[in-house]
Amino acid sequence: CIRDRISRLIESTRSVIAEFGLDVPLMIVKGDGTLLSAAEARRRPVETLLSGPAASLIGARHLSGLQDALVVDMGGTTTDMAALTGGRVEVAAEGARVGPWQTHVEAARVRTVGLGGDSLFRSPDATLDRLSVGPRRVEPLCTLAERFPAVVETLARIDRKHRKRFPFAVDPCTFYRRARAVDDGADRRLKGFAETPVNEYLLLSGKSPSLMQWDLEKWEIAGYLLRSALTPTDLLVAGGTLSFGSRDAATLGVSIFARRLKVEPARLAEAMVRAVEKKICSTAATYLAGRDAEAVNALCPYWFDGNDRKNGRGIGLRHTLTLTHPVIGTGAPAAAWLPGAFGRMHTRCRLPDAYSVGTAVGAVVGAVDFTLTAEIRPAASGRCVLYLPVARRDFDDMDAAVREGRSTLESLARDRMRKNRVAQPVLTFSEHRKAVDTPFGEVYMATELRLRATGRIQV
């Protein structure tokens, strides 16, 4: 399904490389953080599944020098988490999982959550208790207002003149604008949208909000409308932590949203920070807990807040949760959110130099790394059969089968390395005997031959 898309991407990238006069090979990051040539990627594009998070892992290892750590890459749309063990990316043995689908693609064991600098803050019933962040991504108010200055005037007018209680189903901080042309048979209300932003509250004032809001969300999902609203980026800009876009728009957005939730702006800001940090911590805890994720998640309200639970004045319980290894943070919003979040888990978060571009660094420093396997199985009359990736051969002697298997795997590896522009690969060969215990003693089943090939690209 993605072969045509990745082919167009490769051609577009090559045209840019030629435009800059660069004579270099084009490599693509795989899902386990290693590299393969553009030609290989065209033949097997599924190998690129989850390549972005895997590249951030390699970049975090290179920038920090740590071999064992939890890597957390926070971007604009998602936060990706994965573990480094012994300097290598932990690969999902059962294959990468995408939503409800379990694949057989070898990729990093990554947990991705819809949380980033551009995640949507929302409260369905306009109360602080129901405040949430993500997974939907929207454009921050601060960047929208930078391109459309009238957004600041609209927010100021809402903040100044519309002092009545907002309908709980309407968000006065949300703007919509048309993303693309609409069909002739499209809803006439959709045709009324232009490329300039329209405020949801002003649009729906005096109308039936439930039906209209449902249509707006439906049109957004269909790609007809682009949405802008209050995000973690706006919160940082409003507080002066980040200088980005229009601070006036961000500040007005926080003020209006606080009035909608009937709280002071300072209290809303605290709740928003808590919502972001809680989502980061709970995702990390459930990712590392594995099969115990449900139990750990159930205790999240206790260990996250660090509250003691006592019955009367007697002995009580103190809930804490601590990671056994440090956290490496990467991604542009990492400094603003990750140290505070993992401080609640009594864990140090390291932000190495160039942490904001950790994924790009990972793509640059990545190496070609793959493993080829063969298997020798016993046959009748003391013979054995060698099963290679390219053939099946019979042998009278086990040692001869091992020699042939190693020689063939090395030849295949060198040929593949040449195609990936690696001139001097490092080849590591190993044998693994497979047997099962029975009431009558051990029964030999097979011998697995493994050849790991690694190497840097010749540039």
C-alpha cells in the first residue's frame, strides 16, 4: 500500500539532493533504527514502519552516551517511548503493533501516545475535573494569530464583550478554516467557510450547538476544515517560557478557557501542566510494566500525586514509583515537559546537547545492521539438511553443513552490504543448538546458524 508513496518520497528527496549538488547515497531508516538503501526501501517499504521513533532512539544514544535508558521523544503530535538496552534498540519479538493490528514487521518496541506540543486541550462538560489533553492535534493559537492577526482581535472581543456563561458544548478558543475545495454536493454551511479563521463560539452563538459542532468535527476529520485551539505550546508561550508566535493570542486563549471552566487562569495553568505530566508518566509506567500495566495504571492517581494514604492516625501507605534507569529526553518540547514529569517519578531526565533534533541525529549516525539465519535439521540415516534463505541442501556430515551454511550466509551478507554502500562490514557468526527435554532424555531438534552484519556507509 505504501510502495508508491515511498517511491514518490524518494524521488522528491533525490531531486532536492541534486538541487544542492550533493553526490551522496540516499539511505532510509528502518523500524529498528538501522539503515537500508533507497532501492531496498522501495522493494520492502514495510521495513520503515516506526522508523521515526527508532531514529530518535539512536540519536539519544549517540548524544547522551548512555547504553541503558528510557528514551522519550516528544514532538508536536505524539510522544514516543522506547528502551535502550546495552546500547541496542529493544525490538518487539512478536513484531510491531499498529493500533489493533499485530504485524510481523521487525521494529523497535515503541509506545506512542497522542501527546505533543500541538495537542488539543478540551473539557467536554466545561469543568476542570474533565480537562484532558490529546490525542487530537490542532494548530496552536499563537501560530494561527501570527499568520492571521485578526485572531487576536477576535479573542480580545470575546474576552471583553462576551461576559456571559459560555455554552458547555462550545469552545470559544477554537477556530476553523477551510483546508481544501468542497464538492458541488457538499453541505451549504461548509461552503460558507473561507481560508480565514472563523471562531466556533461566534459561529454557533444563538444556534443549536450540538448538531453544528458534530458537523464541524465531522468536516475536520474528513479533511475539509483545519482546526486551531488551545495547546501546550500556547500555555508555554502565555507563561513566557517559550517565545513563539503571538503571545497575546496565547494569553487571551488561556484567560477565555479559564472563564469557560469557571476558574482563575493560574489554577487552569496548573491543571494543564498536571494533565500533560500525568499522561507522560502513566504512559511510561504502563509501557515498562508490561503485563502488569493494568494494575500500575489503576494506582496512578496515588503514586503520581505522591499522597500518603492513611486510615485514621495509624500506619498508612506511601505510594511511589521510580524508574531503575535514567530517561533521555529528545524533541523540541522535551525541556518544557519531561524533567517535571519524571521528577514526579523520582527519576532523572537527561537532555543532551541537540536534544531538540535527536531524530535527525539518529538518522545521520545510524549504521546498516541486519541478521541472516539458516537452520540445520537432522534427517534419516544420520544425514542432515541445511535450510538456507536461498536453498535447501543435504549433507552427510554436520561440520560440512555448518561450513557451507556460514560461507553462504557471509556471501549473502556481503552482497547485501554492497547494495547498501558498505565496503567493509563486520560479520559475526554464531551457532545455537536447539533441543527439548523428554522423560527419555534430551532430544536434539536443530542447529540455528546466525550471521550478524554491521557497517558504516561509505561516503
